[in-house]
Amino acid sequence: MSLLWLLVILLIVLALVGGVAVNNWLFAVLILALVLALAGYL
């Protein structure tokens, strides 16, 4: 079930990146926050 949540979160992140023009720094912070959230969840 955690794999399903991982895919959902990944799709949300890709939608945000595709819908909003963000710079590389903000994208890196977003990925870091995602990894930390997943580490805390798992």
C-alpha cells in the first residue's frame, strides 16, 4: 500500500512542477521535503 502512496505523491509533485514554473533550487527543496516526509511515513 505504501507503494501506491509513493506513486500518488510522485504524480502530485510532477503536476506541481508541470503546472508551475519553478527554479532548480525550489525543485530541490521540494524533492528533499518529499524524501523526508516519506522517510518519516515509512
